[in-house]
Amino acid sequence: MATSQGNLINSIRIVGSGLIGTSIGLALAARGVMVEMQDRDPNAQKLAQDLMACAIAPDPELVLFAVPVSALSEVVKREFALNPASKFIDVASVKTKPQLEVSTIQGATERFLASHPMAGREVGGAASARADLFEGRAWVYCPSYSDGTSVDSDVVEAGLWLINLLGAKAISMTAGEHDAAVALVSHLPQIVSSLLAAQLQKGRGAELELAGAGLRDTTRIAASDPALWKEVIASNASEILPLLINLQNDLGSLIESIEDPTRVASLISAGNVGRALIPGKHGGKARDYYMLPVVIEDKPGQLAALFEECAKAEVNVEDLTIEHSPGQFTGLITLALSANDADVLQKHLEKSGWNVHVPR
């Protein structure tokens, strides 16, 4: 285990032993921080604490709340009463409501930093936790309230230390700005994915056998936890509703013009434009990658050998896909690279005898 030397915070209590709370705990424990996990479910708490494999400090320097918004007020009051001088941070999916609730607790406002890591998985619980969950992800924090009240500087400092230590990218926003943004980039996609997946209940077995990667990609997050998302959507309904109305209008327009090829092409084109606006890896500028197809034999060690070749060629693989069917003697690996790296790797693999094809 890593040493705690140099850590700004050496002990933390995490209230909420789900995916996010436990992932934060794992990342901190690996860096030598003493982590105490709490949860109203004793089984979840025990599993999360066992995963930490570290000592517990009796008086934590920082308390982090990874609980549903509906439970936040109660646990903040409890923890603030135990140690009002401590630092408090939350990681809920909405920010306006938590700030409003904390502002009703005398003396707690300046000691509470609202934050939200833009990371997660469609599967929840401590068993799904990953210490690297936040690496390269955006993590919003709100250093002030709508009435102009500022969070104490030492609490903000602790929040930024946490965000940076876990490899995330700190982004300062107001609670209102955050809630409007996540309604568009997180909450609306969840609703659309769930609506689409719900339609599959009407499909017959033979029809669903035809399902491919497109359907799996667009319905992946439909496997999310209903108990979690009913709270998130209800808590941010005012920001989500206008987006749903716009979507409803667009859908209505499509229904009226479904037989008009020009209107349909316009819809697909608009989707192309919107898709291209999504930032690239680590929140950077969106990039158009070249896709380099490589056919490999279905035998142990081939994928590892391919990545060894990538290292020798000194190229950076941004992403990859694997296409392989049971019983198939070959598999198709498609590597996403920059234009220059795709060219370099193609030539390198050809010289090394790999079955590589023209990048697209």
C-alpha cells in the first residue's frame, strides 16, 4: 500500500458504500489514506470496508457523502453535529438541491463543498467499484452558493486535492450551471436509452436475435439502477423537462415526415453534427480518429503481441474494438489512432508480417 506521506488529508469517512463511494475509497486507500466506509446497509458497509484493507481514524479530517439526495440532509446534520470543524463534500448527481438543503443547517454552509464526478457504470454497488473510475474524467465542484456565499478555502482546497489525486479534471461551476449541463449530457441520454430499451419488450425472440452493436451501444445504460435514477430525474426535473419537450417536438416532426427522404437525411445529418461536438478523450477537443483494421489468429497471446508492436512503433492507441464469433479461426481488431499514428503503425505491422488493412 502507498504511504500517506504528502497527503493533504490522511483520514476520510465516506458515507455511502455504493459504486461511487467505494471507488473513491479504493483510490484513496491505495494512496495511503485511512478510509472509513459507512452505509445504512450493514452488508454493503462491511464489503466496502473489507475492500479498503486499511486502518480507520476515529476523527476523520474529511467526510464525503455518497448518498442519494433524499438522504443527504439527514446525514449532513448528523456528521456536522459530530464534528462541525471538519470538511464536508458530496458527490450527488444534482447540485442545486443539496446546496439548498445544507444552507438550512446553521453553520454548515461554508464547510460544505458540492461536487459531482462525471463517472459511473451501469452496474452499481461496492462489488462494482474501481479505483481508476475517475481517471481522466471531469469532476465538477461548486465553490460558492447562489446567494454569493463562498465555501471556506480549506474545504475547497481539500476538494481539489481529492479530485486531482484521483486523476480527474476539476471544473468549477455554479449549481445551476451544473444541473443544466448534466440534464443534457447525462440525464436525457439515460431517459432516451431506457425508453428505447423498453420497446424491446414488444420484440419476439427471433427479432432480438438480429440485435447488433448499435442496439447494444444505445441501450447500454438502460441497465442502470431504477432506485438511483428515479431520484436523480425527480431532483432535476425542471432542467430535464424542456429537453424532453424539444425531443418530443423533433419526434413529432419525424413522424409527420417519415416518408420524406430529404427530411430523414436532415435528421441524420443533424445527429452527425451533434455527435461531433462531444469532446474527445479526457474532455479535450473532439478528434477524428483513423480506424486501423488488423486480422489476428484466434490463439492465446495475439492481442498482447499486437500491443507490443504498438509499443515498438511508439504509437498511442486511443480505443479498440474486437469482432470475433465462437468457432471463428480469426478475429478483427480495429484500433483507433491519430492519422499519423495509423500510418506509422500500418507500415510497422506490414513489415512485421501482420495481416493489417488500409486505415479508414
